Amino acid sequence: MLYRFAWVLMWITFKIYFRRIDVIGLEKLEKDKPYILVANHPASFLDAMVLAVFLKRDVHFYVRGDIFKHPLACRFLTWLHMIPIFGREHGMENVGKNYNTFERGKKLLQQGKLLLIFPEGFSRLSKKVEPMKKGPARVALQTAFEDGGLNNLSIQSVELNYSHHGIRSDLFIRLGESLPLDHYAVVYKELPAKAISMLTTDLTPFFKRNVIHVEDGNKTLVAEEVMRMEFNDCMDKPSTFFNQARLRCEKLDFKEDQVYDQYVEVLNQYKKLLHVHGLVDRSFSKNHPPHIMGLLNLLLTIEFYVLSKIFWFFPGKIAKWIADKTVTRIDFYTSVFTGVLAFTCLIWWLGWMIFVFQTDSIYFKASIVFSPFFAYIAVQWENDFTDLKSDLILKNLKTTAPSLVNQLEEMRSFLLS
């Protein structure tokens, strides 16, 4: 029950929080078939939450075991399908508890569930692929070949990408290749430890083929800047974004230091010119889609935008204040902010619901009931206003400063060449 409630709450929150959500390859998850999902881990708890919401199947996942210390927290987190897993940093006395962790994962898979594991083991901003942990291989092979086995089990890759860590970012989820396990059956029956090591080793190239990454982690921020531009060009065909982004990262890795420094200089100059002139990169994309709302719709819906901004101002500010005060790592920020925002807004909305249903005003009641939908309209309104404003500025610059427009177009072409 709590999982379902949290699912609905976070679905509403994510629909408002993210500017755009694309899920590619969802058909690869066959109904009632067990999978071990292996995903990159760019945003702490948020990664598991968005997958639980948008994969359209219940997801169970491992999280750091030290947050389960309090009995009440343990029960609450278990209801949310979280499973504690312990590393050496949690104390060697706790590592032995992982036996129960792996057994629980095995039982869930035997029931046809989805088990999410982050094989790199920790959340971080860098897009460099870290060494694989042995946990995914151990759970996979124990489940596949012990206690009668599970012949239809496979490891399914998942790519997660956020355009940035903050509100109005774009969320991209892609289900890629799956890795069958029958190749390891003979070795596992003879030497389980050897089979686990083999699969762990094989997971690295498999994982690299199915996530967007750079070999040099120091190039992560530049890669993300260029990927945002690439995404703007792929908005009409989001399925092409993964391959284009991987190609972009490969090109960055191959650039020698001097060429890379020149590339970064052009990128910074391009960003500066956009900012100075009030432009956004989407205006320069050849695949810039029509606005969700045209100028007329912006005028017709401005009332909902203003009402929503006023109504949700207080809980929004509270959530941001809490996130700003408690988070020191940017990869945790969106996780904390969305979670706090969801529950702060829920309490705020319920408080108003209790109040308005003691009144006789049907208009007032309807306004409060549908206020979450108005918040969605407000976010879309701001997105379209930003795009429309940029488009109008660009149209004017083509007449008044064509050389500047040509310079920006040439710089963008260079960055995406």
C-alpha cells in the first residue's frame, strides 16, 4: 500500500519536476519475467525512484545498509521495496549480513520480480565507468543455477541520463542489451567463485556498451554540456539520442589536450554569448519542435500560471530551503529536493483540502483539487515562454546582427562536428 501511494505521489512530482521524460525500450521487459537491472548511478536515490515509476513494473532495489539502523526506518524502507546492502565502509561486522541480502534478492527474482542493482556501487557525477562490484554476478548466478535454477533469468542494462541536476531538467531512460547467463552454467557448477569472477569481468564491456560514458572522468561536465545540445537535436526522435551521445563522448575522449582545450574555449564562448543575448540552444536546433503552447495559449493560460506560482510558492520555497541546507553533493540534490518537494506539497495540499471543503465555494474547491495540474501547466508555461522569448530574440538578431547569428551557428556546428 505504501509503495503504491509513493508511486502515485512521485509520478505526479516527476511529471511536474522534469521538463521532458523519454523512456526507450520498455517493451524489452516481458511481463512477469524476472530481470536483474544494472544501471548507471548519477543521482543517488532519484535513480531508483524514477525507474520504479516509469518502468511500469514493481522494482526492488539495494540501498546502503546504514540507513536501516532504526527499526521504524527499516520497516518503512522495506515497504518501499528497498533492501539493505553493506560495504566495508559500514563495518566488517555488517558485511556478513549481505548473505541475507542476496538470499532476499534471489527469492524476489524467483517470484518473477525486477531487482535493480547499481554495479558500480555508489552514486557520483563522473561519467567514467567504475570497476564492477561482485554483487550483481553473485545474485544472478546463485539465482540462475541453485535450488533448481531459473532458466529465464537475464541481466538487463539500463541507462539513466539527466540533462542537469535541477528542476526543469530532461530525463532519459533507455533499456539496452540483455545478458543471458547460460554461458556460465558449467563453470558455476564446478567452481562458483570462478564463474562469479568471469561474469563480473564480462559485465564491464557489457555495461560500457549500454551506458553513456567517458573514459576520462575529468571531461564529464563538458560532455554533459554538449549532450544537452545533442538532445535538442534529437527531441523529435529521442531513440537516436543514446548513440549520438555515445559518439559525442568518444570524440571527446580522442581529443588531444591542445585540441580539447580549444574545444572547451569555444564551448564557453558559445554559452556566454547565448546568456548575454537571452538565447537558449534549442532555438538553434534544426529539429526545434513547435511549442507546446503557442503565443495565444500562453496568453490564455497565464491566469493558471500566476495562480499556481502563488499557491505553490510557500511549499516550493520550503523544499528548496531544506535541500539547500542539507545537501552538500550535487548528485544528491535532486533526490532530496524531489522527495522533500513531494511530501511538502502533499501536506500543503491536504491542509487546503481540509479547509476548502468546509466552505460552500465550488470554484474554490475545484481550484484546490486541480492545483497539481495547474502546477504542471505552470512549468510548461515557463518552458514555452523561455523558448518563445529566445526564438523572438533570434529572429530579431537575424535582422539586426546577422554576423552574430552566423558566429553562433558556426560555433554550434563546430561543437557538434
